[in-house]
Amino acid sequence: MSLAFNRTYRYLQRQAHEQPVLFWSVVLGGIGPVMAFSVPRIRESYFGYTRQENVPSSFPLPNRARRPTEGYED
């Protein structure tokens, strides 16, 4: 078990020095999905974050008869 871990560690260390862009792209790409599930829970439980209510998608119409516009009222 120790030998496999040691070889993996040495390989990753070598890749980090020889191809740092590829290495860090893989590391950050692996961290992304983990953060997608953990960050919202951490924000809600530790920091008291609550979601804002949605922005209205329509304007409420008045409950009366609508009069047609005349002239340049628009």
C-alpha cells in the first residue's frame, strides 16, 4: 500500500513541475464538483445566508377597467 501511494505521489509531484498547467487544471477540475455541493450548505449553516426572493417577472395589473390612450400619453 505504501509503495503505490509513494509512486502516485512522486508521479503527481513530477507532473506538477513538468506540466503545471495540466496538473492544476486537473486539480481544480476535481475540486469544482465537490464545491458545488458543499459551498451552499456551508453558507447556509455557518454564515446564515438565506436566498433572496425572486425578482417579479410581470407587473401586476390594476383591478379596474383600462382606458385607451389618447394622443402622446404612452
